[in-house]
Amino acid sequence: MTGTAAPSGDVEAAVVAAFHSDWGRVVATLIRVTGDWDLAEESAQDAFARALERWPGDGIPRNPGAWLTTTARNRALDRLRRATTGAAKLEEVAVNARSDASGDSGDGGDAAEDEFADSGVEDDRLRLIFTCCHPALAREAQVALTLRTLAGLTTAEIARAFLVPEPTMAQRLVRAKHKIRNAGIPYRVPPAYLLPERTGAVLAVLYLLFNEGYSATAGAELVRVGLCAEAIRLARTLVALMPDEPEVIGLLALLLLQDARRTARVDPAGDLIPLEEQDRSRWDGDSIAEGLDRLDAALRRAQPGPYQVQAAIAACHATARRANDTDWAEIAALYGELVRMVPSPVVELNRAVAVGMAEGPEAGLRLVDALDDSGALAGYHLLPATRADLLRRLGRATDAAVAYRAALFLAATDAERRYLTRRLAEMAVAG
Amino acid sequence: MRYALLICTDETTDLAMSPAEAETQFAGYMKFGEDMTKRGVLTGGERLRPSTDATTVQVRNGEVVTSDGPFAETKEQIGGFYLVDCKDLDEAIEIAAKIPGARVGSIEVRPVWEM
């Protein structure tokens, strides 16, 4: 142990830092050792509470993660000892703890700390994330479980982030944990033949988390904005755990490049500012630089995938100093590639926008009209909104106004409606 | 872990099969049964007659109420089931995906409630 008393401010900061970096590890290890998700969470909570009690007097341990894991494991043993039915389980946990070679001394000794780095603990977080994102769980349950167990958000925080009542979220988490136990969902990293499919689910969960945060704009939605940071944190962890997966790196690059624009994309009223009108000096340069580095690292592996392509598109925007410098031909080509990888009418619509910028509104309009005829995006407000923008650029103000009205009718949020209303008013002036 | 693999298929498609198609399907089930027996995971299973031969029984206020047909009138009906004993859900999913009916209908994987 470091052994010297620490000022309480330092201790609190250290516990908060340890919470961010180690909550997921502690829970992941405890689930493996005890096989009990609730016990794992409760014991992890106990360990963090104990850190707040002990660290001011004992000093902050050299390896807080190891201290917390050992303490949580001991708390789990205590809880099982107190429970009358815990005898068999206790034996199992004790055996697992011994074979781990890091569960010896009281509240976490030096021996435990030294073992921590290479005791397979890293794998536990990977086991945990793959189990949380198992395809036998509903997507909303995957998301909630990932946030609770890996990121350490409370049920109340997750409920607020997803705009559902807390009891609903609590029940969702309980059901998911029951299904894991009752249906026999294994706690493991899937074998190689399942990995591509299962990794896709993990990436989808992280991207969904990010988008939930990204689509939140106003002050009242600050909890949701925090989801962006959580998604990036988890993506970083995943990259560290799966350093050879280009799509994992591609996702992190995509998140960083998009997140760089987050504060510049809303005005003080909380309205969305379109990309071409954003103040690019407010984009986060560090985040862009890291995103570009990560993207390069992913592309060097020459195994392209949809997240890398989306990151490459985001990079085209991020590297354009002015909106007019944007390489729209490249973006249109990248969307073409994305459509081939993941055929989807929404991606087609984005391609039409890029083509409209690269080759002129006429060319974009042809693609949008073809999509309109297919009916695949019926009811999606961005279809008439895109059509309206192309018509406006062609100077067809009356047709544009009709399309803006159609979009306005379908738009879901106030911010979108305000933007469309503004455009519609411009058409009235022009027409 | 023990699981019931419920084979849910559209009975009208089953009935519309040509004798050759039915033969191929039957052979597929035979092979599945042999493979899984060899693997040591199969503990039971039966093919069921179609829902037109089903009778639904309820007891209400002490009275037995009997009606013709399945309990739910859905397009896909349970046409058979297997009982398997395997390691975990991932293995059960892998086995379920090998059932010929998975290619035309759906397999519901239900863990057995151990007493």
C-alpha cells in the first residue's frame, strides 16, 4: 500500500476516476467469479463505498482497480456467507477466487495489485460486453445492460436518458438479467465463427448509445449528452480489447469525428445548425485529429466495412476548412460504397444529397424522385425536406414550398419544425 | 441446460409440398436426428399432426370445455419439437439452425423449467 493519508478532495477525485475506469472491470470480474449479476453489482457498489471510507486514512492504493476488485470479491464472499443458501456457491466462488491468484489479502494488497494487469481481467470486460449484447436479448435490453454493468450508470440515469419511467427501466434490467440466467446465455467472448456477427451487435449498441446522446440538444437533455461520452469511452475500451478489428477502430473514429462537431451543431436556442452553416472554428480539433489517426489505422488493414466508410465520410467533412471546400464527389462515392455494403433507403437518400452537391441539384433530384417513387421512405420527413432543398437550389420556389410543407407535416421534433418553417418562409419571399 | 426446440411452420406450405419435396424434407429430419443422437444432445422429440387434428381443452368453473382446433389461430403452428440437452443457449441456437424447418419456418428455443 502507499500507506499515507490523502486529503479528502484527492480521495473523492480518485474514487470518481476509478469509477470511470474500473467499474466495468470490477463488475465483469465479479460476474465471472460469482455467476450472479445482482450480487456482482451490489458488491461493486460496496467496494466503491468502502474506498470512500478507507482511502482517506490508508492512502489511495497504487492500483485502485485491483483494490476495488479484491474488496468487491471479499464483499461478495461476506454476502454469500450471510445468506443461508449460499454454501455451495461460496465454495465455488472461493475456488474461482483462488485460481485467479489475485484474491488473497484483506482489502487489496500489493500482491493483488501486481497480478491485476495480466490476470485475464481484461477478458472479463469483453465477456461482459458480448453477453450484454447477445442477440437473444432485445436491443433496448442490450443497451440498458451495457450502460448499467459496464458504464456504471444508475437505473435512474438510464431511465432519464431513454425517457422512460424508472420502474420501466428497472423492470427491463431485471428481465434481461433473468433471461441471461434462465435461458443459459453464456458469459464468454464468442468463438471465432460467431465473432463477426456478434461484434456487429456490440458496435450497433455503442453507435445507438452515441446517437441517443448526439440527437439530444438542449440543456434539459444533458443526461443524454453524457451518452456520447459513455459511448466513446466504451468504444475506446473495445478498441483496446480487440485491437485487430478494423470495424471496431472505424466505429471509434466515426464517434470521435462526429462528436467533434457536437457543440457547433446547435444554436443557443437549441436549434440544429446545418453542417454548411456551422462555425468550423468551434469544432474540436483534438477530437478530429484523433479520429483521423484512428481512421488511418483502420483503413491500413484493408478490410473495409460500414463503420470505416461512415468515418471516412465524416473525415471528408471534418477536413474541409470551409463548407465550399467539401469534397462532395468523394462523399458521393463513399455513400455509393455504403449502399453496396448495407443497402438501405436512408443511405440512398444521403447519397442523393451528396450527388446533388457534387453534380448539381438536378442529378440529386433524379435520385430522390426515384426513391420517392419506390415508396420505401414514405412518412420519413427527410425525404420531402431533401427534395425541397434541391428544388430550392433549382430556383423552383413554388415546388420547394410544397415539399417543405410535406416535410413539416412529418417532422417529429420542434427543432426540425423550426428549421423547416424558416426555409418555407424564405420560399414565400422568393416566390 | 435442457431446451425444447419448437418447430413452427406454415401448415399450408407443408400440405402443398410435392411428394419429392416431402421426401427430401423427411430425409433432412432423419439426418438431423442421427447427427444429434451421435453428438449426444438429443433426448426426445416428435412430429405432430397438423392443427386441423388438434383439440383444445379448458376447464372453466369445473366444467370441461372442448373445442376444435389449436388454442391460437396463427399462420405458423407447432408441427413438432425436439428436446435437447446441451451446454448453453449458443449451442441450442446452433442446433436449432440445423433443423430443416428453420429454413422455411421458425424454431422457438425454450429453456426447460427445471424443478
